[in-house]
Amino acid sequence: MQSTTRSVPPLSKSNGDAHRSSWIELSNDAFASNVQQFRQVLGEGTLLGGVVKGNAYGHGLEGTLRGLHHLVDVLYVITAQEAASIREWEQASHQTRRRVIVLGAISAEEALALAFLNVEVAITDDTFTGWGSAIREAGAPALHVHVHIDTGLGREGYPSQDVVERFGDLGQWHRELRVRGAMTHFANTEDVLEQGYATRQLAAFDDGIAALAQGLDLDDAVLEAHVAATAASIVLPRSRKTIARVGIGLYGLWPSRETRLSARLVLGRALELEPVLSWRCESQLVKTLSAGSYVGYGCTYRCRDETEVAIFPVGYFDGYPRALSNTGHVLVNGRRCPVLGRVMMNHVIVDVTGAANSGDRVTATLLGSDGRESVSAEDMAEWAGTINYEIVTRLGGHLARRER
Ligand SMILES: *Cc1c(COP(=O)(O)O)cnc(C)c1O
């Protein structure tokens, strides 16, 4: 038994170094260029926050930190775990600590850990008493908090008029919970060309932060205000405030077509964003199917003529949407090649006639450019009936990420 065990060669845990899976490439130049664009838009008075929730919008937290950490002023995440991962990465790679703000809901246990890690948190409801007690009992350092005011998204926080009633007790915990700022999040800046609703949210926020400052007897000039995500930071200048929380834009993607149009009008110039991510895959097999052959589950595609196909070891498990069945395109040797039949869990079959020679391995660009052709996250989103945010965020956490 033992000798059998010993003779098994070790299997690599990361499947990225094998040619058997797809991989993601990140461009640090693109990160730097996007940061520069937003620095210009925001000007000197506003700090640049980078949102790295959702495994950095599917780009991979670690690779994104390598490209972005030193270029932004603040990092935003959703979970305590993500914040702890950033602190671990900073220590392991000898980077100076950046401010980190947790936007999501956390437990008292997590609040305590975050106080020790010098991570700040958003207060999204009025259950902060448990946090205060845990910190007091442990004699931990104070936790810096930001009060989330709900100005019309209907998600975290409470409306401006309830802020004092809900958060007045924070004053009793001022040694444990230091109120450093207040925030809100827009509901409708991306999908419209006019910002009426956002303007009303902004007015409600200004009321809320003033009420909070008065209720807690704080100087409202010292409270940080953070309101704008990517779209608002571009198209609604008054929302830039102390810190902008920029997510999708730093990855080089636009929140929407409307935002891109509005940006030109508001800025009076084109803002150039550069997509950071490419997704590629090497074929596991290239072969010829004869005329009349069917392709894939359900026999939804039939070859009219003899067809050169490449089988790629990538599928909906990895985040390649099944909705791209008989609809999507990939790039092979600079040519657009259609997806044939259904996208499967671990396989996609592509017509590479004229783009590849039988028997050769070929590399497909699933997302990104190859020569003069490109497939953007927006193209994929349109084919799949969703938005670019979902396309990139659903890229599997298991995929290998490389710097380009
Ligand atoms: C996700 C998120 C952002 C970033 O939004 P983008 O449109 O990606 O810039 C900012 N603030 C909050 C509260 C968020 O949840």
C-alpha cells in the first residue's frame, strides 16, 4: 500500500500552470492608467478609494492589490475576511498599510478583530452596542466607524431623519467607536442621463450628516463624507466629497453606456478607461467534423459543411455564461470564431475553420484583444443579457491569474 502511495506524482493545487485550464491576465499598466484618469477627474481635494469587493470584481484580490494597493488612498471591501486578507497581504509583501473600510454587515467578534487590525467599518444598522462592549471588554484600540445613511437606495442604513434617534447612543461609546465619517450610496446614477434622483439623495445626505454631527456633538467639518461610486464621481461633481469609492472604473470598465455619454458632456472631453483583464484558454483538441455533424448537448448546432472545431476546457463552472450557447464569439489568431452549440460545465466548442490547422493547439481569447479584434465585457454582457459587472465578478476564484 505504502509504495503505491509514494509512487503517485504530486498534483499541482493551482490548475493554472497546466495547459488544461483557462487563465486570467491582469495589466498593471491599465490599473495605473485608470488611476491617473480618476485622479484627474477628482482633483486634489478628493481621496481616491478603490473598491475591491467580490474578489476584486472577479479580477482576483491578490493580483489586484499588486497593481492597485500603492496607487489608491483607501480600499473598500464588503466582508471582515476580505479586510483581514488585505492586512495579511500587506504584511507578507512588506507594504505599508492602507486605510481599509468594510462596507458590509459584521459581527461583534469581527468588530473586535478589525479594531486590532486598524480597519474601519461602516455602521449599517443600530446594533453597534455589541461591538462597543466587545472592544471595551478586550481593552482593544478604538474602531473607526462610518455611519451609512439610506438616502434612497433602500439598502444599508436609515433615512436622514432617523439618524439621530438610531445613532445618538454612539456618543456613549466614543472611546470604543470613533465616528470618522458618514456615507451613502446612489440608487440611480448609472442608468440615466439626468441626475435628478441622485441630486435629491445628495441633499438628503447633507441633512443626515449635519444631523449626525449635531446629535453626537461633533464638528461636522471633521466628518468625512463619502458618497460617489464610479458613475457619480464622473458625472455628478458635487458628489465627490472627501473620498470617492471607485470600483468598476478602476478595472477599466464603464458602469453603463449612459455614464460614458454623460461623461463626455460633463467633463467636456473623452475619459479613456483601459480594461485591466484578459481571459484566455488553450484548446485541448482541434479536429474536423464532417458536414451534418451535431455539436454539443441537445444537438442544438449542426455543421452545414465540414468544420474545424476547437474544444476549450472552459465552461460555466469557470464563469463562461451558458447564455453564450450558439451566440458568443472568441478570438483565435486574431479572428472572431463562433461558439457552436451549448456552453457546457467544463467545455466550449468553437468553429475555428480558417483560423487554425487541424491538430494544432490554439489559444482563444475569451475576453480581451487579439490583434485588431476584441471581445469586451460589455459584448459578453450583451450576449448574455446582463451587465459587465456580473460578467467579470463571476469569473471563477479558482482560475490562475497572471500579470501581463
Ligand atoms: C460596489 C459599491 C461601490 C462601487 O461601485 P462602482 O459602480 O463599481 O464604482 C461603491 N459603494 C458601495 C457602497 C458599493 O456597494
